[in-house]
Amino acid sequence: MIEVDHLSIRYGPFTAVDDVSFRVESGQILGFLGPNGAGKTTTMRIITGYIPATSGRATVAGYDVFEQPLEAKRRTGYLPEVPPLYPDMTVREYLTFVAKIKGLRSHIRDRVDEVMKRTWVADMADRHCAKLSKGYKQRVGLAQAIIHNPDVLVLDEPTAGLDPRQIIETRQLIRELAGTHTIVLSTHILPEVSQTCQRVVIINKGRVVAVDSPENLTSRMQGASTIFVQADGPVADVQSTLQNLRGVTRVSSADPRTGPATFEVDAEKGVDVRREIASSIVSRGWGLLEMRPLRMSLEDIFLSVITEEPTAPPGAPGAAAGEDQVAEATHA
């Protein structure tokens, strides 16, 4: 549904997006991650046709963003970081206006009522956009993105400014939209990605450094399997027993002053030692109180990937600039 092929954009000596490629299948939710200045917003602006690329190709629903921009935009809904509201219009007036410019010709009032209800802004239908809270402005921005029922949704920080309940509701809405819409979701809230997205693209210094599902990224980055074990027995004896199990590479223990001892047991990659751990503890009469696999969080993966990415010297080919530097270059 979305294909990005060797996309690059340069502003003078600065490279904002450097040879970026990824694909989003129909109905998927893709999480787009990266530190500030990594090139996320620039990439999304290219996909939505707001700015051109220096080189490369992007297609949305089979239409080339650069060669067939109107057809691509008809099939794209975009919520930028700052919702594009008209302050002097009421919510209903604004959404009616957006519906018309996006090509709706009939049943406009019904469609506006439907999206207002779906994004929880119906109670603000007659309030001017300028007088809305930040959270309501964000939700009206989401309403305008889906008003024409696009194939593709590009959402830049869709839960920014929302309270915890609204965040949960918005995540649920995004999950409901998947299947009938293909969604690219940019966010700094890493739990949001793990709870919402099927695939993740991590971008750093303008380059894609990882593309996979959250589960596969965890497996790839973790390397060895790690098991958390809580046992009621002599700490030194339990640790020695676990260390001598076949396939176990390391056993570390926590201070047991406040209760039963806990251990982290590392095993060789691809080796499942849980049965051996349980058997060795129970057969010696110790209590096995808890045993579960430990997985790297998405935050751990994110930090690992962007920290390990080599930094090119300033001015070197492929060295990417932060988006604040890009803005300066653009206005220079």
C-alpha cells in the first residue's frame, strides 16, 4: 500500500533523509520511530506530498507521490504535528469545509456527524476551533484526516496533548482503523508503538537502522534467552545449581535481604532451559516461586539501535542534519 524506495532529501550541504526504503502492507499499522532531528517528519511530509524529494520514489495506493500527486493525496489522510485548524470556524464548519475540498459531494453532514462522534468531538461541534483545548484540537485534526475515508493515514504524534483516558481511546480508534486503512504512526511514546503497531521502522540521522515487527526486533537484539527465576532456597546453592545446567551461560542473583532470592539466567540462543531449571529446583526440595522469560523493551531496543549507529563526521557523505538545521538551511 505504501512503498518508499531509496528516498533522499538534501538542503544544500545537509542531508535530512538519506536513502530511506521501507514498505507498509495494506491494513498494517507501522510505527515510525527516531530521536528528534532523525528525519521522521520530513519523510512523512514527502510521503504525503507536502514537500518534494531530492531523489528516490514513493507510492501510495499504487500512485506515485511525485508523478500523480492528486491521486495519491485523494487516498491519503494526514495529521501533522500541529493540527491544521482554522481558528475562526466552528468544528462543524471546519470539518464540512475539509470534506468539500477533499471531494465529498453528498451526505456531507452525515459524514461530518459520523467522524465527530468517532473522534469524540461531537460535543464541541459549534465551538470555534480557536477556543478548543489542545486535546480537542488534536482530535479535530484526527477527524479531518479520516473525513474522506482514505486508504492511507499518516499520523504525526496523534496522542499529543491528550489525557490518559483520551490516549487509550485514541489508541483503540487507531487499532479499529487498521484493516480498512493502512497507517503510519510517528510517536515518541514507545509503549504506544508496542501496543498499537505490527511493524516498526527506526530511523536515525536520516537513515533507516531497523525494520521489523516489535517481537522480531526483541528476538534479534536480545541474542541470548534470559529467564527470571525466583526460588526459595539457599542462594549460593541455587545459583551454583543453575550455573551448572547445560546451555546456561550466566546466572546473576539479586540481594535476597527482603525475601526469596531472584536470579537472571542467560541461556545460549535458541536453547530453552525452563524445564531443566524447574526440575533442578523442585527435585532438591526448594520452592520455585516464579519463572518467566525476560524480554528487551522497545525502549531498550530503540536506545541500543540509535546508540550503536556510527556517526559520520560533519560534512561527510551521508552525514544527516537535524531537522532544526534543515529549517535553517531552507530559509538561508
